[in-house]
Amino acid sequence: MYQRYSKIILVWAIALQATLVAFNNLTDYGSNYEFVAHVLAMDTTFPNNKGMWRAIYSPTIHQLGYAIIIGCECLVAILCWIGGYKLFTRVNDRLQFHQVKGIASLGLTLGIILWFTGFITIGGEWFLMWQSEIWNGQQAAFRMVVILGMSIIYLNMAEPIEAPSMKAGHELH
């Protein structure tokens, strides 16, 4: 049973983190908008690199990209809050607990897609964010992917089956 509580707490911890990230992006919109704009414009990558044809200079596309990021962060938070709640309401029943893992797993998966595909793959490799000493979010994204990945594995691990208790005078053979 303690494993189930720890799984709920981890899902809610990720929900809280995603909530705070989205909150910060909404209440201090300009700070991370600059991050997105610089990554997409590739203006701090290595000088004269051969990938500059990929750069996007359109503020409209920058705004759209940032809106998608914030939307995903909000959805990760919502799915993890709801998923954690569903797990909490079924914590006393091993089978039902297992059956309601879907929403929490979906939230964790979306988080992996956002931080791995969005930041590490698209930002890091397509827009060469790894070349920037100023606007490089790959380490932070990697930390998130590791936390989310470990959490989704742990959430979906089968629980050990408890051994039946032995009553006085009865032995297991």
C-alpha cells in the first residue's frame, strides 16, 4: 500500500512542478518568450553554421510556439492532478488502482513528449540550441525527461503480491 501512496505523491509532485512552470510562463510571459524567440531565431548559435536556413524570425511563429509549450505544460499539470486524484480514490484496492493509472500515465507521457521532443529534439537538434551558451535549455529539459521517465516506469510497475499471513498451527508447504 505504501508503494501506491508513493506513486500518487510522485504524480502530484510532477503536477505541481508543471503547474508552477505554466504559472511562471503566464505571469512572466516575456522572460521565457525571449528564450523561445532566440532559440527559433538561432541568433546565438555558432557563427556561420550551415543550419541557419532553419531559423525562424517571425514573432507570430514564436508566439504560436510558446503558446503550444504553455498549453502542453497546462495539460500535463491537469492530467497529473486528475490522474493522482483518481489513483488516490482507488488506493485501497490494488486492481482498481492499476486500472485508473491511464490519465496519470498520459500526463507523464505528454511531459516526456514536451521536454524530450520539444526541447531536446526540436530545440536542441533542429534549432541547434546546444550551440548556444545563453539560450540552452537542454540540461533542464533532460532533468525533466529523466524524472518523468522514472516516474512513468515506477507508476506502471506491478506491485508485489503480498504473501498470505500464516495462522497459528498452519505451515506453508
